[in-house]
Amino acid sequence: GGHFDQIKNYKMVLTPHSGGLESKDFVKIVFKVIEKYLQNKKIKYKIEEVTEFNTILNIVNPNKTLLSLNGLIKLVRISPYGKNDKVHTSLMSISITEVIKTKNVIIQNKDLKWDFFKSTGPGGQHKNKTLSSARLTHLPTKTVVIASKERSQHDNKTQALKQLEIELEKQQNNKQLIKKPEAWNNKINPKDELITFYFNHNFVINNITQMKSLELKKVLNGDLDLIM
């Protein structure tokens, strides 16, 4: 059995680009390819979000092939509707980034401001006599937590510190997850092109490794190793 700390989580984001609706359909096709690949390789994953802007997967311990899926994917096909065999191009991108979860947030005393006040509310008279409730402010992040459930100031302090730790960890993790890929500008650099699907000619090429496959159907069925 592997150690717990070797579990690495990655976020894969599929984003449609130029090509309007066709691009969105193309994302669906590529998404199915990736899903089949993950299932064939028995790699754990979770679909986190499917919107018209982004399809986001969470992948546990992706392999080299998946990790190299960073870049533009292009679909070239001759339009079935167009006259004179007009060539249509749809673009989408894939980005895969590691999700780093911070283990523990370091809370320094100098960053803390404590306030104590009387608890109000039911629970006998003893409550109102002492300043047992604690309000704790973490100055750098302006995070405030209040603990007033315990009877003694000491217990409420302990409680407040625990709450603050949880709160700061949550903020930290959210911050790291927000690194969503920026929307691509229209000036797409052709050298960022990773994979091109030529639908009419039934072949797929990896523009970076120059690996080519004439088995388009197999690739569409999840056999990404043919081109990676």
C-alpha cells in the first residue's frame, strides 16, 4: 500500500475557445476521450464542474500522459454543410495543475488580538459575572472568531484558537484553488498547439512529440497513449 502522503490531486480544466458552439461540442468529445482513458487506466477522478465555459476534473495521481496534457487542442474538419469543402477549425485548451493543500497554517502570537467580554443569554447568573467569552482577531487576514460556549475564559481561548486555525486553513486552500486558468486571449500562439485531430483524414498528431496516429477511432475511445 502506498503512503497517504503520496496522494496527489490535480485539477484538469477543459476550456472551449474560438468556434462558438462547435468549440463547446469539441470540448465534450475530448472530455469523453479523457474520461475513457481514466477509466481504462483505473485512475481515480471526480467531475467537479461542467459549465459552458469550463469542464473541471479532479484527478488523483495522474500519469505522465495526463500530466503532459497542457495546451491547445485543435479540431480540423471539412464542414458537412459548407460549399467547396470549407475547412472548419475548432479550438479548446486543457490545463492541468496540482492542487496544493496546506497542512497547517502558522499562527503567530504577534498577529493575534484578544478581546474578552461577558456572555449574555441563558445559563445561570455565573455567566454574566466574568469576562469569559473570547473574541479573537487575526490581524493580517482580518479574520474574526468568537468563542463563548465554554464557562471559563481559558477554555474559550482554546476554542477560539482552534476555530481560527480551521478558518485560516479554509482560506488558504480556497486561495490555491482559485488559480483557474485565465481566459485565453485571441492571439493564440500556434506553437502552443499540443494535439490536432484531422477528422476527415482520420488521423491525430501530437505537435510537440510529432507522434501521429492513423487510428482516430481508437484515440477517440480513450487510447491517448497512441499519441503521447
